[in-house]
Amino acid sequence: MSDSAQTPLEARMASLADGLTGRFAEQGCEVEQGFGEVTLIVPRDHLLQIGEILRDDEAFHFEEVIDVCGVDYSAYGVAEWDVTTASSTGFGRGVESDRAFDLNAEKRFAAVYHLLSVKNNMRLRLRVFVDTTHPIVASVVSIWSGANWFEREAFDLYGILFEGHPDLRRILTDYGFIGHPFRKDFPLIGQVEMRYDPEQARVIYEPVSMEGRTLVPRVIRGNDQNPPEASEQQDSSDA
């Protein structure tokens, strides 16, 4: 697409991507564009240095952090649902598979930061990959104080440790919870269940008694798979 054919937003995004590349390429950063967004992949050892520049430099001025989340890429790109050719009836829409997680992948876990520049009316995503065995990254609370509870959530759900966080403890799961429920290898049915015992007058934790089952996802079909005449025939038969 030529520069003249770009929309104002696309032009600003291209300018932002060029500015990020020129400023941070020497620090080992990578810039990606797609789906109307710009992503800056930052080596974890340079996160604080680059974060301060992104906040303070007038060319960027990302003064707010909108969200911080964890990501587990161990099953990235792997699908276990048949959503385009499955039958419209029954429960056979899930694809049986021996799903193998790449738990030792070099880039399994990442901390992702969504930044906003109110002054420049721009958004930016930071992605920082962390070590798989010891997922530790520096806390950005000293740069964006709004990251405090977001980092606690990523720690709770993914087990990513944010070094230097002022109060890194669980925020969503129960006291004494074991494991990190958003990791891909965490069982969907959980590991324990709880109930209130009136005789003991307290909450009891027990091994989970549920059995895993295949859930039925939404089936996505194009209009050619459900022509108007078929719907009309169905309506007339129901009358």
C-alpha cells in the first residue's frame, strides 16, 4: 500500500513502528505490525530502561499502562476443535487428540503490557519473554504504578514472578491454592474441590471428583451452508 493510500491511523502506526525500530533495534528489540496494532518485543534485561524511555520521551509518551497479562505459548497454534465441518447435531464436534504441550519451549511464557499515549493518541503492546523454568521479569510498578494489581494477576494465574513488586501475592485464587490455573497444563477441572461441612462448621477441601469431558464449542458456518430456502422449508414444516 502506498503512503497516499494509507489512512491517518495506518500512517501514525507506520510512523510509530519506524520510530521504535530506529530507537530500540540496538537493544535487541523487534517490532511487529498486524491487526491494527504495533507490538514491541523487548529483551527482559532491557525492560525497565526501555519502559522509562517509552514513558518520558516526547516521541512516544506512553504515560499509562492499560493492562498487564501473562501468556502461555506451549500450545500456540494447536487446535483441538472441529468448527467448520462438524455436524450440526450431536456432541461429536470435539476432535479427539493426544494434545502434547511443549512445556520446555524456549519462549513458553511472556508478560504482555498494553500501553496508551493520551497525548499522541496511540497504543502499543510490549511483549517480554521470560525463562521457562524460572519465569522472572522486572516489575514495572516503578514506571507505571497502575501495573500493580495486573502483575499480581499474572503471577497468580501464570506463575510469572515480577522482581521488585511491592506486594506480589495471589489476587484471584483462594488461600493455599496450588498451581497456576491459566497454564496450559493445568487441568480444566482443577485439582481440588471445596464444600462446607455443617458438622465441622468449616470449609473442607478434597480431591476433585469430577471427570473431564469434551465441551461443545460454537460451530462457525458460512451462509452457503445454510441457504435461505432451507430455512423457509424448516419454518413451513414447523407451522
